[in-house]
Amino acid sequence: ADVFWRPGGNAKTTLNNNSSRFGKFVKLMYKSGKILGSWMETYLLEKSRVIAQGPQERNYHIFYFIFKGLDSGSLDTMSLNKPSDFWYLKQGGCTEVDGIDDKKEFGDLMESLKLFRFSDDDLSSIWNLTAGILHLGQCAMKEDDSGNAQCDPANKINLDLAADLWGISSDALNERLTTASMEVMKKTIIKKVAPAKYNDNRDAISKALFENSFLFVVERINGELFHLGSGDGRSS
């Protein structure tokens, strides 16, 4: 399982090329002196890294691995050429790391996930979600004639690609990008997002999607590492 934690939760920082950016606590489950399995709890995932990195730092490894590990057909379908094309990956000015072979690491990751019984459809969904986040990060803001925020028409292709990769309509994604809801007197009010808040709204979506994808994989791995039969287990 550690093969997943590295690409999914580690990143290059100025002090460490493979720094863990989340906390984890491993429980060992046992009964009558026999280990039944294990269970991992994760916390404090550094979601801000998904949308911004400091000088000479990288986003999470997984974003770079897919460029080297996925076949050319998949990369073409996802419209992924090179990491430096994407705002979420190029801010640190560092897209490669000495001592980390992105292609080999991706192969190890695929092998590990398949051992945990992730199907081809599961894996495809994970890569599509990951690629979609990159395209969403390209959706810059431009004010419309009314002074409200809208996705820059020049980035409409990225909006359409993200929506397609996630299996939703482009219109629905655009609405989520450009509106916000609030509850007043038990009524939900939808309002346009101000230009100054557009990037925050977009980035919040990206961070939430990455975190949920990370937790989904954690939950699936936990399900394989621990099976409780009759009776109660105890943790240590």
C-alpha cells in the first residue's frame, strides 16, 4: 500500500524530494493474539499544494506520473502533452525530480492498485479525475458584460475537457464555477460569483476533488487490508 501513499500523498519540497504531505496512523487489528489485518487513518492532507507550489517544488507526484506512465492514446484523449503546459504543475518551475523515475513509479503504482483489486474502470476513473483537475486549473476568469465572473472563452476547451473526463455536462460545470449558493431563512439563494472570488471557487473544487479521490483510494485499500469475521476485533 505504501506504493500508493508516495505518489498520492508525497511531493517534492525544497528540503525533500519525496516529502509526505499528510499524516497517517496505522491500527493493527487483532483477536486472541492473532493479527486480523490493519487499518489506516489519514489526516491533514495538504490540499493547498494541489493548486499552488513554491519555487522549486512540485505538486503531488501522481500528477506528473501520469504524463510518463499512461499510454499515448490515453494522453491524447485526455489532451495531456507535458506538465509545464498546466498552471497547477508549473508554478514551482520544477516538473522533474532527481532520483525519481516518474514512469517506473507509475508502473509500480498500477501494479500495487491492481493487487488491491482496483478494476480497469476504477483506474480509468482515477486518471480521468486527475487529468480533469489539471484542465480545470486552466480555466481562467474573464468578466462578462455585466461585471460578473465567467470562464474565459479562450479556455472553453479546458472546461469542456474537464466536464467530459468527469462525465458531466459542460454547462453544469460552468454553473458550478460561476455561481455560489447560500441559505437564507431556509431558502437557497443562487448568486453570481464576483470576479475576485472566481479563482477561489475554482480552486476549492479542485482541492475537494483531489481529497475525495485520495480518501476513496484509502478506503478501498483499508477494505482489502482488514476483514472482520465473527466476533469483535481489537485495535492497538
